[in-house]
Amino acid sequence: MTKVIVAGFTGSMGDKAVHLIADTAGFELTAVFAPNLASTNPADYGLAADVQVFQSLAEINTDAEIWIDFTLPSAVYANTKFAIEHDISPVIGTTGLTDSQVAELQKSAAEKKLGGIIAPNFGMSAVLLMKFAKEAAQYFPDVEIIEMHHDHKKDAPSGTALSTAKMINEVREPHQQGNPEETETLANVRGGDYHGIHIHSVRLPGYVAHEQVLFGGVGEALTIRQDSFDRGSFMSGVEVALTKVKKINELVVGLENVL
């Protein structure tokens, strides 16, 4: 039985992860973690009596083998570092890690030969969107990204949109896109700029997670879109990560790299 700790268990994604573990053969929830809890009694959260409840990293003392993280961008680096330092394989669904932080964490995991997965998105449709967008960018180098999320999302752009731009940038010929004499009469109206790829973030109630990648060519256009209507859709990817993470010996970025 593989033991798991869920960080951010009181959030919507963390709660679904807790239920996923309960429903998945071969895995056992041994601990949960979230800051500023009103109680550390597992019964208050509908958890089994033997599940440890922690509210600070300093308190955590667990025999968990896998750390699932659905917390906040401000906390994810410290959480992932803690997991690696304590030989717990991290499965990270929280966005907000910088490239330098990822590189540092990968180095630490490599030194321990510890497997881990950082997934900008656990939705299979989003993983496929990124894969298809990278392929399309070889033929359509002019591209923009629109990502749409609920109005409580903490970071912008989304980790999925930024990862999509990075994957496209790997195969896209660097070039000036759009009118070189363009003037913004409203600041930032053209969105963020990642190596010439514009990313636009929409935040509205009623949305969950959605992304469009728009490619333009002479006389034609291509749009790739994915929609996540329910957070439960992400759990299929989390389950894949749970089954794969102990079979690798490095910290991998992108669920597509363990499929």
C-alpha cells in the first residue's frame, strides 16, 4: 500500500484528491496538510481517525511516500522542497514555480534519484492541447493564446497557458509577430508577451479552466481549444501521476512526459 499526503486538502482540488485516493486501490491517505486550520481532528474533516492532520511544514512527521500538492503559488516552492528533502515523491498540481525554482528542485531530486511530477494541468484534454499546439507551431509560427478561468484563480497567466507558450517556443522560429509599428492606446491590451507569443488571461465567474491556441497563416487559421467544465476531470491525470511517480527517478515537468 502506497501512503500519500495531500497538501491543500481543504481546497476544491485537494478535496477531490482525498476522495480519489480513497477510491484507488493500492493507495492510502496517511496525512493531510493545510495552514491555519481551526482543528487538527481528522473527524472534523470527514477523515479516518488514523489520518494525521498538519497545519505547518514544521509539524509534519509522516511516513508518506507521495506528496500531492494543490495549495497556493506562494507556498508551492517551499512545499515541494520540503517533500524532496524528506524523500517524499512530489506530485505538484499547484502553479507558480519559476524556471529557476524548477531547476533547483530538479537538481535536488536528481541527487536523491527521487521521482516527482510537476503538472501545469492534470486534465487529459489540456495535456493533448499542449502536445497538438507544439506540433502545429512548426507550420503556423504566428500564434496567440487565450486562457479563461474562474475569478478566484490566484495567478495569471495560468500555468497551462505559460507551459503551452514554452512548448511552442521550442519549435517556433523567433520572429516579429503582428505590426511592428503597433501602438497600445490602452496599456497591456495585447496581453503578456512570452518570446513574442501573446497570452491573454480572462477571469470570470462560471468558468472553470479553458484555453484556446489561435494560429494564423496566409488565407487560413487554426484554433485548438480545450474546456474543463468540472474539476473532477483533473483526477484522471492525478491518478496517472500516482501510478507513474514511483517508477521514475527524476522530477519531470509535464504529465505528457510520463504517459
